[in-house]
Amino acid sequence: MSRPSKTPRLTVNLGGGLVLANPIIAASGTFGYGEEYAGVLDLNRLGAIAVKGLSLEPRAGNPAPRLIETPSGLLNAIGLQNVGLKAFLADKLPFLRRFTLKVIVNIVGSTVEEYETLAERLSAAAGVHALEINVSCPNVKKGGMSFGQSVAGVFEVVQAVRRKTHLPTIVKLSPNVTDITEIARAAQAGGATALSLVNTFLGMAIDVETRRPKLASWIGGLSGPAIRPLAVRMVWETSKAVPIPIIGMGGITSGEDAVEFMLAGASAVAVGTGNFLNPLATVEVLDGVVRYLRRHGIEDIGRLVGAIDLSGAR
């Protein structure tokens, strides 16, 4: 197989004017606000960072224990601990403005009005390049059910945010639904410019000696390599259902993992739990993708998107 004559083109377009220098994103909730990793890697090597989920007011999160290792995965119930909007704008965003990577702010809320306020205020802040709407938050006006578990809930939140922002709007989908393609269509109809999937799967772990749940909140979100085949399947299904770009995530720890998501239909990928195992995971995944492109003689990474070969399948 011939080798490319020049450095592979890594630029990806995620819609709404959001163009990344390469497809590697540090996933929300696993990379803090960037400062936590700046001492061990060059943040400018990343395409983007999705900062820790941000709410209007600071949140302390759930009581400990709230992290449990599982076979090939991690069960977490952090509870959206974050510094709140005011501290983010004053203390965290100025640091991120020093870098060339794109800043994606993951927003969380318990009401549609909270999402609207966050969108409006972040849209006025220099250095924010896109919003990622986390629709896995409980809708307190509807009995605590996640916005992301219903077509109507997703559409309502996304449409409300779109009315308040000019920024590209990415919707982070929960896998804890009957049909993720229905939720994806609702997000697109509401005005989403891209989707990110998947968020964590609901799980539980029990200490057989004490007979009590290992997490203080009993149930948590499962991430890591254990969920990767499920996430790849959902990305593939969603890519066939909607035409907007997809950011794939779920257990990515190598360049080959990232390529798998792109072949399934993702335009970019986010590295999450892998950052806890290896602080250099994001840049190592990027290097692995570049090696793959060179090995296969591919000059433009866009040629990988949706390029799965299904000939002879079924």
C-alpha cells in the first residue's frame, strides 16, 4: 500500500463553524479545565477540550465513595461537581485562552431556564468556541427524569439553547434509552449542529461481604473499554439516522480505537476514562491515528468517516 506523499490532513469540521486542527477531544468530566493536565502534555496538540460539566451555581457533587473500578471500566457517581459559572468565567476560562485548541463548554441544568441562562452568558464570553449540552441531567419539573430520555425533552432543551446562542451546539446523548436514533433526530430537529455519544451506561456494584452498594449513591455511570463495542454500535446507527457530525466516545485508549469510531461514522472522537489510566492518552491516541493514516496511505482523515466495509455482511 502506498504511503502518503505529505503529512496527513487532520482538520475536521464539526458544523456550525467549529473546525478543529485534529479530531482528538479531551472528554468532559475527565480532563478538568485543562490546567490539571497542562503540566504533562502540550494542550495545543489537542483539537479541543470539553471542560468539566458546568452549572449556574457551584456543585459539591455526591458523597464518597463515588468512583469504583470495574473489569475494563470505571463506575462513577461524581454528581456533576463543578466550580459554577461565575468562577469558570473568572478563574478557568482565562487560562484556556492561552492555547490554540478549541474550548467546548459542557453545560448542565435541572430546568430549561438554567440551560438558557448558561448558553446566553457563555456566548458572550471570549474564548468559548462551542457548547455541549448534557441532556442526562434530571428535569426537576418533570419528576427527575433525564431530559435525554425523551424525544420531547431533548427537543425542548436544544431549541431553547439555540435561541440564546450563536455558538455551535453539540448535544451529548445518553445511551440509556430505547432507541438512540430517535433522540438524535430530536436533537437535530431542535437545532443541534453536532452530536456527541455516548455518555455513560447506568450500572451498579455491590460489596458481597457487607451486602451494600459500593457507591454512596448506589447507581453510577459505567465508562471505559467495557462499553466501547456498545458505543461503536450506537455511533454507527446514529450516523445512518442523522446527517450532522458525530463525536464518538466510549473506552478510547489507542489510535486504533479512535479509527474504529471514525469508520463507524464519527468525525471526531473524545478520550475520557483513558485519561485516568494514562495522562498522555489524548496525545498518544492522536499519534496512533497518524500512524494508521500513514500505514494505509490516507492523506485526509475525512476519508475514514463512515468508511466501514460491510460487503459480505449478513
